[in-house]
Amino acid sequence: MTMTARELVSKFVLRNQTALFSRLEMSGELLDNVENWYDEETEEYKEVLSWYLVDEWLYEELRAKGEPVLETDFGEYWGRTTYGQLIEDDGIIKDITAELNE
């Protein structure tokens, strides 16, 4: 199956959830179970700039590539660490799209 990055985002990125995560963070309930948040090389937490509810398939792809992700009873989330471009132009999305099209 051939797919563009725009099609991948349209199909598998379900909703921006940044506002929800901001409220959770302010309430002190944030996110002891985020995978890949801590960067072993820099010994710092990755700066998550926005959170997205994603399809289970994309969650697994992002997780395997070391992106911050969180699985909850309410869905799977991606903690995006880049900002300023469309999601479809994000390097990790381009990488996943390229592998899908191989």
C-alpha cells in the first residue's frame, strides 16, 4: 500500500489533546507512565510540545522509534517534540511513511 504523509496523518492522528494534557499537568496528575520521555543520552526529559490521540498502529510505530508515547484506558497518545511545521512534515512521520511505502 502506498500512502503519503498527509494521508497517514489524516488516517492515524485522531485528535490534538494538548489542552487536556495541560490540565492534567496543572493538576499534578501527569504522566508517570509516558514511555520514551527520558532521553538516556542527554539525561534529560524530552520537551513535549503537543499531545495527540493516535491510532494503535501509529502508536506502536512511534513507540518503536523512541517517541514519547502514553497508553491509557482512554486511548494511545503521542507526545510530539517538534513544532512549527505541519504534522505531515515532521521527520518521524516522514520516516514512518517512507518505511510503509518500501
